[in-house]
Amino acid sequence: MIKKKKKNIKLKKKSKKLKVVAEKKSQTLQKGNSADEKVQIKKIKKQPTEKKLYAINQHVVYPKHGVGKIVAIEKAKIGDISINFYKVMIERDKLTLTIPINQQSHLRPISSINQINKCVSILKSKPKIKRTMWSRKAQEYEQKINSGKIYELAEVVKDLNKTSNTIAEQSYSERQLFELAYERLQGEFEVVLKSPTADVKKKMDKALGRNQELQEQI
């Protein structure tokens, strides 16, 4: 009888332990499930509304074309879906872009005066000389130009700039990339500083240390 009692006590203890372990497992599973649910909810919240609203006549920068002006905000229906979009006029290219408002992550507002001043400092700094093949360098410069980031544009202008009458040493592709980056940067300078083209060119060329002889050739 005593042995049976001892066995029963041991069995009861084991069953209690098993119950405790099972409860702990269920609690951890519930916590894990609730954590997963929270992560999913956060993702859903972030998806639809992370966008900046621009107004008509406001200037913006579209990376592949440079500075543009929002000339209209329109609505269109594609099937059952109603879409709002910006009409952005790129004056330099005589081009009007249609950009859906919910797909405008590539647009950015024009730079501040402080950012323009920082660009002037970049133009004044020494160019970086990379000892790599031109094809690789050209690819890097193109990526920087199309990034739409104003500091990267300033770096391309600074690195490809010729400060003296040595334009013959510059290849056609080098000159093309320089002119493209220069024009993009100049366009943003003009809008931010509210200055005419001639004044902006003087400001940029002074920072780059470009002499008059070279300016006349370009």
C-alpha cells in the first residue's frame, strides 16, 4: 500500500510538471503569434500614406531630368481605380511628365540655401582622381547624375571640371557628362537663388576656378 501511495505521489508530481511545461509553451507561442501580428500591422500602416504632397507651381526635382515645375494636379480613372497624378513640366527638355501621386517616391523638393552653399564648397574642393578605367568611372558618374542628389551632382561637376585651357585633353564622353551635371546643378541653383542664368554661371565658374578662355569655348 505504501509503495502504491508513493507511486501515485510521483505520478501526480510528474503530471503537475508536464502541465506547467505545457502552459509555458502555450504562453510563448501566444507571445510569438501576437508579436507577428504586431509586425504585420506596422507594415500595413506604413504602406499607403508615406508620400509628400506638392502644390501647383511648386518646383521639384525628378532625378532623370532635373528641376521641373508642377503645372497641374489631375485625376483619371483606369478601370474602377481613381488615380491622382502630377503634371510636371521640365522646361529645359520641353517635356511634361505624368507622375501618379502614390508613386512619387523619386520626386524631391528643391534644395535649401544651406544645401546650395554646401554645393559651392564642394565645387571649390579638389577633384578626386581615380586610377580606374574610364568606362567604370563613367558608369559611376552617370549613377550620381541620375540619383537626383544635389551633392552627388556637385561632385561630378567638380571631378570632371577643367580649370584651364586644356579642353582638348577631355574626351567627348567626359565633356558630355560634365555638361549634363553642370546644367542640372545650374538649373537648381537658378530656382533656389532666384537668379538669372548668367549670374548663376559666374557663381559656379568662380567656385570651380574656371578661367574666361575656357568659358568662352563652352
